[in-house]
Amino acid sequence: MSKKKELQKLQEELETEVSRVKLPRNNQSFGIVDQRLGASRMKVRCLDEKTRVCRIPGRLKRKLWVREGDLVLVEPWELGGDDKGDIIFKYRPSQIEWLKRKGYLKKLENIEEF
């Protein structure tokens, strides 16, 4: 087997295993990216029924690649109120399935089929 195929197989195994999933703390909430606005900003529809303009902080800018329809963890700004926030984490498909099985995304099923 070639090295490329071995790496792909290893990567698939890692994606299927869910060791730890980051859950919202304090005022954080789950959100779905609705629209990319440019300059690392995007419009996110959060599960607390608010739409926020969120940005990717500088420390995560090169590590976190987010597209429309992705499930993300949003932390609202303290000073900006409920209109703005930061995207802290992007969930992978295996993590989303785990969250659905455990019942964390029940509101998501009411809003939109993911």
C-alpha cells in the first residue's frame, strides 16, 4: 500500500473516533454559518435564536477554515452585546453526529435539517 493511501486511511480512522467534543460553557452557544461576509467575518445563526456577525480571532485565522453550513461554537462579545461574537471552534461531521445522539442539537432539528 502506498504512503498516501495509508495516510488517508489513518485520517479516516481519526475522524470517526470521537474522543472529546467541546461543549458550550457560560454564554457560548452553537451556531450555523449562514453567510461569509469577507475579512474573516461571517453571519452566524445561533441556537439561542439570535443572528450574530462573528469573526475568527487572529490566533485561529490560519487554523480554522469555515464554510457556509458549518456548525460552530460562538462566544458573544461582552461589549458588543448580542450582535457580535467570535467563532471559537468548528465541529467535524463525526462530532456533529455525537452531539445529535446525546441530544445537544435538538433545537437544530427544529430549525433546519442538517
